[in-house]
Amino acid sequence: MQFTDLTTGGTVTSWNWTFQGGSPASSTDQNPKVLFGTRGTYDVSLTVDDGSGQVSETKVDYIDSQSPLPQPSTITGVTNPCEDDVETYNVSNFPLPRTFYTWTLPATWAGASGTSSIITTVGSTGGNIEVTADNACGSSTPRTLAVTVCTPVSINELNKKEINIYPNPAQNTIHISGVYNNNNIGNKEVKIIDVLGKTIYSSIINSTNYQIDVSELSRGVYFIQLNDNKLISKFIKE
């Protein structure tokens, strides 16, 4: 840190600085440079002399030294949301004063935040979500999360493939027909994915009218994945 003597009213001939917690701890330079290597608040004193007597001044807690911030924690949030979904992404908050966060989103996404959490509207393309922790000492190493944008198929597209998933919304049971004997569907595995990207159900379709019990699922939005994840259908659990 650079210090500058701003004494007025005479021609100063000597300087005596004292830096609590600084290195060096004292200096006789007019405008010294000092390193504060440990986080904390420190006093600074200056005594000047113009040959007719000394004048001293002490600034209490003048220096507020902050530590460089570590890389933020892993970003949590949905890694495969759908376009126009509103999602929240978070990192752990550092318990340090005057810390803020800088978020960078994929080009087509919307949202802004200076805190450890951001709410964003998903755009049409994926990319990386990036966040740094920042304070007066600068920015941390960024933390990134790769995200892709899912493309749920429409009812018409499913109908073209002779696939029917119903009811939607669902309360107790989801029915899937048109997969078991469909030669266009090579992989008969079906998965249910929650909004955090976690697989909560996985099985092989083994009947023409396959049923999945969803009565124990919490209310919310889920995705059914079929045919090696090439077909994705959104449904709502009531």
C-alpha cells in the first residue's frame, strides 16, 4: 500500500511513520510503501518536523486489511434445464465482510446478482455458469458449472412416434404406451429426472401399457427420458 504525506503549513524536513501490523513497521520515507499481510484493522501514525517542532497524528483503525478470497464452492443447481425455466444457482457464502460475487451466465440467459445466489431465466443455448468471490483485494479463481438446455418434445412429436404419455398433470400413475413394440425405440429404458438433474426412477419398459407409480413424488416438475435420452417429456406431479 502506498502512503503519501499531505502535511501543509511548513517545509517538512523529517518523517517518522509507524504502521501497526505493517511491514515495515516504521519508515522515515516521505511516501513509503507498506505491506499488510494479515487480515485485520490497524492504526497508522505520522510524526513530522519542519525544524521548529514536531507534529503527530494517529489514525485509529485506518487500515482494514482483507484476505484474498478462496475459490467459491461448487455451484449447485440444475445442469439440464429447459428454455424459459426460472432456475436458482448457489455457492456457499463466505462469512467475510465486504465480500460480493460476480456471476457470468451463458449468452442467452437472463439474470444478475451480487450475492452467493442467482435467479436466472434459461435461454436457448447452454454454456458455462461462472462465479467469482470479490473484495478489495481482487477476485478469486472462478468456479464454473457446465449447463445444457433440454428440448422437451411436444405432444405432436410423441404422437408422430406413436408414443403416448399420460395423464399430465399426474397424481398417482403415469402411463406410457407405444414404446414396447416400437421398432423406432431401440432402448426401452425409461427414466424420471427431477429439476436438479437427479435420476429418481429407472426401469425397462416391458409391456404395451407401462405404468409408473408417482404417488410418492413431491409436487413439482419432472422429466421422462426415453430412447437413450433422445426423447424428453416434461410432466407435472400434483
